[in-house]
Amino acid sequence: MSSITEVKAGRYTIRGVSVGGVYTCLQVPEIGALFDAGVALRGLVGGEHLFLSHGHADHMGGLVGLLGIRGIQERPRLRAFMPRAIHAGIASALEHMTGMHRFDLSMDIVPVDPGDEHQLRSDLHVRALKAHHVVPTLGYQFFNRVKRLKPAFQGLSGPEIAQRRRAGDDLFDEGERLELAYVTDTLLRVIDTSPSLLKTPVLILECTFLDERRSPERAHKSCHIHLDDLLPRAEEFENEHLVLMHLSQLYKPAEVHAILRRRLPASLYARVVPFAPQSGGWL
Ligand SMILES: [Zn+2]
Ligand SMILES: [Zn+2]
């Protein structure tokens, strides 16, 4: 019996289901995030924030069901980030569905543009990134704002630092500690337009097509990544964990694992987490 897939990538858990063109809905409980709503499953609706990548059905076709399940589970109102281009359409669709349902199916919608940043928690921010797909699409990168001692002060002891602080010295530089990023439905060009993705410790990235059953040219027409795009650039990925998702149903889950093991260089394969069931079929 197929079920929800769950993998670990560093300190993050990624649960859900993702089959390219069919449905994608992922949950990362450590940051209270749901990524896309392509399917509504009872065990896959929890989270404070929903991040929608774009308006294709396999990424938002389960939205009404997800909100309905959250209602029956008496979960708090969802805050949903999404490309500005689709926010009015989603709001109006939910209004119509609420009218039919006679139960509130609305959520707090936050329209975002590439480059926008929002604070989610005291220690967590999100930035929207432009993805390269056939419709307006966003990736999301999560980071923590941190203060680092300026190089000139790095040799000081704790009491000396405290003394300088009391004296009003400006000791710290503001910096960012990258945590995790989610980018689906895009050309691999996204690593050129947002190179910090390559340095994000956990990168959840689409890799829809894996071998000759779909040519790279055809993959590019629908603006998806083919493994052939990734191979020549394998050395650029500095991520601690690269979670590959949105895999096509052309491949059985067992084939996904075998193809990635065979085709990826060992140095990258060791850090790749295929988001596919270990056995059996797709959900
Ligand atoms: Zn898709
Ligand atoms: Zn799409």
C-alpha cells in the first residue's frame, strides 16, 4: 500500500507526495511550512504557512480540499504566500467555493514578487525567488538573520566583548544563515539567476525527467529540469542535501533510485535525497 513519503535532510523532515504533473504537496514541520497544495490528504494539511509556487493544477488543485480538512480539524487560519499574478484568482475561487460550501474556506493571502522578504518567526525569514517556468512561478528560500562579530573583534574574550558593548562599540555585522530552499517547475537556469541556491544547506529542487524516455529538448519546452541538465553542473552544488522531487510517473519509484545511483557522480549522489517511495508505486 502506497503512503506519504517521508525523508530526512539534515535537521529537516520532508513529508508528502510529489509526482510531476500529477500532484505535489510537501510539508516541512520544523518550519511550519506546506509547499504547494496539489492534493489534499488528511495527514498532510498541518502547518502555519503555505507557499504556492504557481497556479498549475498539480500544485494547487487540492487547495479547497486542504482548507476543508483544516476546517474540520479546527486548525488555525492558514497564511498563504503566492505569486502576485495568481492571488486575485485564488481569492475569488475560494470566495465562490465558500459560497457553495457555506463554510469559510478563505485564508490570509500574501501576494509576493521575486526578491520580497517576509519574517515568519523571530529566527526565520523567507525570500521569494524567480523560477523559470511557462507561467509566473516562485521558489522560496528560508534563512535566519544573524549577527556576527566583525573580524577586527574576533580574538576578544567574552568579558572584553561585553566591556566594548557597554562602551557603545559597533561590534557586529548583520548576516544571513541560509537554511532551506524549495524550487519546483523551473529550468535549471534558476541556479544562475539565484546562485545562493547552490549554497543553501537543504535544497528541494525539481528534476522531472531522468533519462532518454523524455528528451531534454522536450523537458525544456515545458520548462522542467532533466537530469542531463544537472550532470554537467554537478560540481557546483555545494548543498549538504539536495532533495530531488516532482519526478515524472514515467519512472517507477525503484527506477528513480536506480537511475540516480547509476547516473550521478558519487560525490553528489552521496548528498542527494530522492523524493520517491523506497518500494511500491507512487501514491
Ligand atoms: Zn508541476
Ligand atoms: Zn507547472
